[in-house]
Amino acid sequence: MNDVIFKTPITSLKGISGARAKLFAKLDVFSVYDLLQFFPRMYRDRGKIREVMDFSGDEKALFALEVVKPLTSARIKSKKTGKAMTVQHFSAADNTGTVKITFFNSEFLKNTFVTGRKFLFYGELERTARGISMTSPEYEPYYEDYMPARIEAVYPLTSGITRKLISSCVKQALENYKDDIEDNLEPDIVKRNGFMPYYEALWGAHFPKDEKTLENARKRLAFEELYNFYLKMLFLGDKSRKGKAYRIDYPDMRKFVSFLPFKLTYAQKKAIQDILVDITLAHDPGENAKNKGKRFAPPARRLVQGDVGSGKTVVACAALYACAKSGFQSVLMAPTGILARQHYESIGKLLSNFGIRTVLLVGGMKTAQKRETLQMIESGEAQVVIGTHALIEENVKFKNLALAITDEQHRFGVMQRKALEDKNEEDIKPHTVVMSATPIPRTLALIMYCDLDISIIDTMPLGRKPVETYAVGTDMRSRVYKFISRQAKQGKQSYIVCPLAEESEEMLTTGYEMKAAKEYCDALKKTPLGELEITYIHGKMKQQEKDDIMERFADGKIDLLVSTTVIEVGVNNPNATVMLVENAERFGLSQLHQLRGRVGRGSDKSYCILMSPLLKKSKPDSTFSKRMDILCKSTDGFKIAEKDLEIRGPGEFFGKRQSGEFKFRIADVSSDMKLLMKAKEEAERTVNKYGK
């Protein structure tokens, strides 16, 4: 791609002043290149012009109507907000019928819709006993010899920027900078896959003449997006694997397993074996001899992905054990102090059976205690170190770090993980294992973690009781509160999760109340549940304050904890048996499944109640009811994630990848699996061809 379009500001285009450029900036459009890459969010098939009386569908359609009664304006009070507003009415007709058309706060249209003028209106007709009407349709002047594009691009907009303006500017850019828009893909890739040229693909995406052109254009652009992403990640992964790491001797794991109070599942054994093969270059202790003299190994990079409660911690513990038995240090970093302490207590207790010294390093430690811990880490006396972000501070030095494990990896940025990996002296890197309790469909795992080897724990330990899940309307609130009260009298604890921390504008502008943690907690104290010990927690609190509340909850000093999704990870309270999620429609299936995983961690029967005002209003076959039904019938996080991907698309899982803040503009990984695999194959071919 020629540098010209990257460097040329959009003000070079006719119609874009400095003021308009500021509006475009809100859409992250600054240069000509940005504009060409500002792809439509959807397309409308306008089809043909319909006649008013002959069209009976309830979808949007195109009508050619002449204004027969000029626009009038009246001031009214909004029923929703109570604020004053203006409403504009006029009538337009074709040969078959008349339509009353309404706009709001658009007094400037009085000079547009005057009697005798003809327009094309695109909107939905509403038929009532009072006549036929249309509200806020799209419109443009009608000309005898003009017909708008059948397939119309619909762009994300901001105030002051219209679809017509964007289309006009994109067309200018394509025409004015044709010679600067070069094909980035090598000719053999384009030919091998039968793709259209890049310039044609841009035209086809912004101004498709038919469905086939649109699909071919989208396929070409989506492929290039996926291909470039894979190239980036393959080079990134290769760079991370360069250098050397300490080679670990494959230990006899029988003694470790004998101290476990439970049997390992096949999936846990497989994940442990995967890690051990990575860091030892052997498949069992008998193969240690073949590696005699090999002090170093290539740095391993592995993701261990498992559902809530699938037993990832013991997998990590096995890897920590292996490093310690070979005389090397290892570290486990957790996102919160309470989770770090839970790991320290459980892992430290198990490893102490083998004489392995484990230490804890978190924020808020007393100066003398922290100084002693740092000395133990630097000297190597501390064989296993467990902690939070405090581990990546500059004064934390290791003697011979061989393994770095990051728990709940999505809570850490790339630079934070890299800081942990750079803790060794010289050029020796630790092997890296990242753990995630968020089940991700294999399609997305291929995208998000193509620079990592992946181990999946897809079976639950024996004896783990499934959490009974119910989806209810707000009319069941009184019964749910009574149930929570009965659980508390039995000595059990409960969570209530709200989508917001405090009352906000968002609450005031939605059609129904969204429960906010602080206000909700205060309101609960005025109900029969007020007899319980209730408190609230949310992400805006200081970390120490959150940790203190969670410790009190873990110690049984709080009966009912009202929270935002801050408790989605990092909480292990076997005594908690009820999870009530308010405004369940505000959450994705995978997030609800994660919240459900906070209960059912002990031997008692546990319950998850998903409450929503939509459940008593929605039809039985509505999308939301179907989503809730999936959760009520399944406890398999991977199946739920696949369904969530089908229903909501990849945004729920993908968002922006932190390494480069990458996100897809046009590729859809939920439907582009074949294209995704083709892009990966071509990227690997390119990397092998030109070297890494």
C-alpha cells in the first residue's frame, strides 16, 4: 500500500472541513486510508419501489411518494423523559394510498417537504384504524431517471455525519487515489485463492452492485485481515520462543499424585503431560537420559483452558512441583490478592509435603515481611513464588526462574506478562503457561492464541455437583428473597450480581430499571433480607478494600454480598450456595456461566437464579428466552460458549486483543472458519518462505 493514503488527511477530500474532520475523528477516521477501511456495519437490500396499498409486509421497504400536505410542527412533552420536544407531520402519497409521515425535533425540514415535491422514502409502514403512517424514514429526492443502489451500505454514524456524506467521501477517495491503492497480497496468493484485486474489493464493499460482488469483496478483505493477523501473531510467537529456557528433568510424578485427595481426570493428566513434555523435552522419566548434557530447552508457551471448577490449579501445581524437583524456581501470578492467597494456601500446603518452600508476595505487605520475602526469592531459597502484580516490580529478582504461570490470563496485559517473563538475568527466559477459566470456542481459540500451544481441560472432577439454574421474571423477586433468607438461616451465603456499580444516566435512559450494586444493597436493607449481614463490592473500589471485603465473605462474616462482575473470577467460597443475577439480559451466556461458577464449590447443593424483566414480557420463542434456556439445561462451558458465539457473534469473546489492540473490521470468525484456516495456511507458508 502506497504511503500517500496513510499520510493524506481526510480534509483533502471535497466536503470535509476542519470541523467535519473533528466529527470523523470520533469514528477513528483521520486519513484517506482510515476512510477506505471504514467498512459498512451492515447492508440493506432496498429491492424495488413498492406501492403503499399493495405492500403488506412488516419490514422496511422503498416507496416513491409525493408530498400532498405540507409539514407542520407542534411542541409536545416526551412521555419517556418528560422533556419538551417537537414533532413534525406531513402527508405523502402515491397512486394507491396516502401515508402520514412523522419526524421528531426536525423543524428544519419545513423547507424540504413542501407540496408537490416527490421523494424516495425507506421505512416501515404501520397500518392502524386511523390510517397508514411511517416514522422517521430515510429519504432522498426522487428523479425519473434515477434509482438508488439496490444494495445500500449502512455505516456507523455520529452526530453531524450522514450516510450520504460518508458514501460521497469514500467514492472521492477511491477515484482520486486509485493509483495509490496497491494490492498488499502477493500475486500468487491472490491467484491461488481466486480473489478479486484489492481495489475492486474496496469498491465492492462500499458500493456493491449485487450480492455476488458483495460476497466476493467481503471474502477478499476478510481473508487479508485474517492473513495479516496470523502473520503478526506467528512472528510474535516465534520471537517469544527465541532464546533459551532451563530444561527441567522429568520427575517421577507418582509421589506427587499419591498426596492428592482426589483422582485426576484424564483431561488433567493430559494437560500435565503436555506441560512436562514442553519443559523437559521428554515423555517420561525414562527419557531423561537422552537429554543428558542438555541444560537448556526452547521456551515453551502454552495455554491451559478449562471450565470453572475443572481443576486447573492442580495442573499448575504439578508444573511447579516439577521445576522445584529439578532445583529451579517457578512463579504463579494471580490478578487479585485474595486469589493469590487462596493459591498460596492450597498449593503451599501440598508442596510442603515434598519439602518445597513456597512464599507469597502481594501488595500491602509489611516492610520487614516484604524485605525478607524478596531476599528469599533472590537467593533461591523460595522455590515457588505466588503473588499478584507485585511480582513484576523492579526490585523482585530471581536466582534461576524456569517457569512463569499466569492465572486468569485475560486479566493481565501483554506487557505485564512480558515483564514477568523478563525476570531472569541474561537471555534465559522462563517457560510460560497461561491459564484461563473462560471457555472459548475452538474457532476463537485459533484466532486469539495462535502464538500458543493449547491444552483443554474439558471434563469435570468426579463428585462436582451441577448448579441448578433457573431463569425467572421480576415477579418472582419476593420468592427468591425468601429462598435466600432460608439459605442464610442454614448458615449458607449468597451473591447478588448487578450490571452497574452505582445509579447512572444509563439507568435513567433505559426502558426498565437496571439494578445498581450500591443502591440495590441499600434497598435490600429495608426488606426482610435486612436482617442479614449485607455489603456490596464493585470494581471502582481500591484493591485493598475489595480484598478486605472478599476475605470477610470467605470467613463467613457476610451473609449476602451484592456485587458487580468483579466477583466473576478470584473467589472460592465453598459455603456460598446461591447466585442471583439481576438484569440477566445485560450479560453474555459465557459471562453468566462464569458467575454461576462462583457457587457449587462445596459439598452442598447450589443454585443460580437468572432474573430479568424481559422474561415475563418476551415470547416463549424469543432469542433471550432461548439463551436462558441454554444455560438452564447445560453446565458445559464449551458448549455454552459455542452457542454464545452463534447468537451474539465474536465480540463477546474477542473484543480488542491487547497485543496491538487488534480487532477485526470485516472478518467474522463465527462464520469464516474455512477462510480462517486458509489464512492461517497462507501465513504459515509465507513465514516458512521468508524465514522468521
